[in-house]
Amino acid sequence: MTATANGATIGSNVQLRAVTKAFGAVEVLKNIDLEVEDGEVVVLIGASGSGKSTLLRIMSGLETADSGQVFVGGIPMHEPKRAPEIRGHVGMVFQQFNLFPHLNAMGNVTLALRKVLKMSTNEAEAVALKALTRVGMQDRCENYPSQLSGGQQQRVAIARALAVNPRIMFFDEATSALDPELVGEVTSVMRSLATEGMTMVVVTHEMGFAQRTADRVVFMDDGVIAEQGTPEQVLQNPQHPRTQQFLARVFEA
Amino acid sequence: MNWQLIWISLPQLLRAFLLTLELAVVSIIGCTVIGLLVGGLRTVRLRIVAGLARAYVEVFRGSPLPITLLFVYFGAALYLGYSSNVFAAAAVGLSVYHGAYVAEIFRSGIQAVPSAQREAAQTLGLSAMQTFRFVVLPQTRRIVFPPLIGQFISLIKDTSIAFVIGLVELMKAGQAIVDRTAEPIPIYLTIAALYFVICYPLSLWVRRNERKIVPA
């Protein structure tokens, strides 16, 4: 538990109750209920447009639900006044990395430490170096994003998110923009985080990662959770016809 | 044509030139501050604020500089009395006028930064102001720098229009000499050369640096 500026404590769990979201006439999420427990690794799978990224963006505070209740670490994100409390307490890793191109790896990681957590430059660099070491990027501190491979950029992005000591980590297709041979270096970092007990919600197309690392796999289809369970249940023995269809297509490719 | 007149008038012209430079420097600072503020406000979500910023830009881009200068000067004279300072009026007029153009330069630079950069900053806990200052603004440098210097060059030349409110800057000083001597060519050539001496290096400097403003 960490405390927010106004003294509320932030946990590591997520509760979604009857969450809906539409973009214009398109209903992206229809009445979603989902719980993520402290230390749990939940992997969201499903076709493009099934709503999994939107769900993740709602949990991380980048979008707001149209209706329903969203508690992230105990913060009621559906209350506009309180939603900003979550900022800086959850980590978000994006498909396109979104590193700050004008800052080197060290600068990317220290920015929030210095400006949000008000650390001195020395303190911030010590914390950042630890985070960069955790993702195996301690030797590339001086490199700018454009001088790093996609996999390296994504590892710096993970370090940047980790450095502020988040309660929950969200991964939005973190390996989808990577060349196939670079996927492994990122998933292995994600796996080690999971082993260390980090609460994680992961949107991915990497079924290998889901199989080996997820505590629970959630299959989304057309804005609803069609099926969920352990990786064995959902990936090996899917019950829902849409899950069967989706997995058949994924494994075919 | 009396070319010797150039040497005779030079001390007088240089004194006026110094005033022109002072006016340019003060106005460049002024229009950059105004432009940054108005350009930033044009990109905020609050429609009223963005609308007011847009109105500012349209009003000053839509009226000629001499009119702006006259309004500022006589407006100030009306409210502050005729002791009001011509130099200050010229600096304010040039700043608000060029501030409108500078605002558009900053706005386009700000909007060229992908919104994903703001999202990344937001999830890290940076406030809107911190995000603007430490994430968005530094990334606008490469986009903003060349047109901004171009605008500064126009401003330097536009200081000559301050003669309409009676400021004895380079242009006005030259005209006075021409009126006295009836030798327009040598004097106006000298004046043109003095403006050129300031503006051309700036333009060269942009060309040298526009590729290496942002690392990597």
C-alpha cells in the first residue's frame, strides 16, 4: 500500500462492475465485470476491436467509463474528481513504447522521479539505475530512444513505469510492434515481474506468454467477456465457440 | 549624389540603429512570451479559453501593424496621459502584433507532438503543466525554431513602422536626414544595409542549426 497526496492508500487490486463504453454509436464495452486480485497476472486476449485495449485504458485512467464502477487500487475511477489520484501509482506500457524522444534512457526514467516524487537528481538516478538494471538496460543509460532497438526501447519504457514503484502494471500489446526476434527480451522481463509478485493486466497476442505466465486468461469478444479461467481451461480446453474460433485462427498462423 | 553624406550621417544613424535594436530585443522577448502563452492556450480543452486565444490571434493577424501601433499609443495616451512613453508603446504594439503570429507557430508545434506522449506523461503522474513543460515543449523545438526565427526577422524589419507614432528609430532618423539633404539614395541604402546586417546572420544561423536542435 502506498499513500496518495491526500492520504488515501492505494492497493494492488482492480474491480470493474457493469462497465460500459461507447465511441459514438459503437459500443466497445458492454457491461463488463472483472476483478483482479493483489499479485494476480491477468491476460486479456481477443480479436482486434473486441474492447481489450479500451478496458485497459479505462483501468489506467486514460479513458473514463460511460457507466459502471471502476475501482483501481481502491480509487473510484468513475468519480471524475478522484480518478486523477491513480496517476503515478499504476504503470502503463504502450504498444508504441512512447518514450520521450528528447531524453536519453536515464532522462526518461528520472523525469517522473524528479518532477513528481521530487527526488534530487542523485537520488533519482540511483533509483532509475536500479530500474534499468532490472530490465537489463543499465549499459544504455546515455542512449536516446532513436539509438535503441524496439525491444530495448520497450525495456526502457518498462523501467520508466517501474521506477515510480507502481501498485499495478498494465501492458497494452507491449510486444506487438516488435520484430519477432525481439519479442523474447520483453516477455522475459514481463515474466520476471510476474514472478516477483507484481499485479499485472496484460493485453497480448503472445499465447506463449499467456500460457506460461498468466494466472488467469480472459477472452473478450465484441465488448463482453466471453470466457475466463486458467490458461489450461481457456487456451487448451475452450468452451465458448468464439474462443475456439479465435484460438484456432491464432494457432493456425 | 553625395556619398560622403553616409559618413557624415553615420553617427546619427547608428544612434537610431541602437534604439531599433533595443526595440527589437524587447519586442522579441515580449512576442515570444505572448506567443507561448496564447499558443499554449489555443490547445487546451476548455473551449472558452481556446476560443479567446483564437480571437486574439485573428484580431491581430487581421489588422495592419500601423493600426495596432496607433491604437496602443493613443490608447495609452488616453488612459495614462500624454507623458506615455513612445518606446514602450512601440514595444507593446510590436509584441502583441507579432505575438499573434508566434502563437500560431507554437500551436502548430504543440499539436505536432503525438498525444501518446501526453498519455505516457499522465500515467507517470506528471501534471498537465509539467507535461507541457518537460515533455511537449522540448519536442516542439525542432518544429518551431525555423519559423520562429523567421518571425523575429520580420519583427526586426517591422520596428521601422514605429515611425508612425513618432519614435525616432533608424527609419525615422534616416527620413529626417533625407528631408534635410534631399539625398534619398545614399541614406536609404545605408539604412537597408544596417537592417540586412542584423537579419542575414539570423537567417544563416537558422540554416546552420535547424538540423541539430534536437539530439539524435
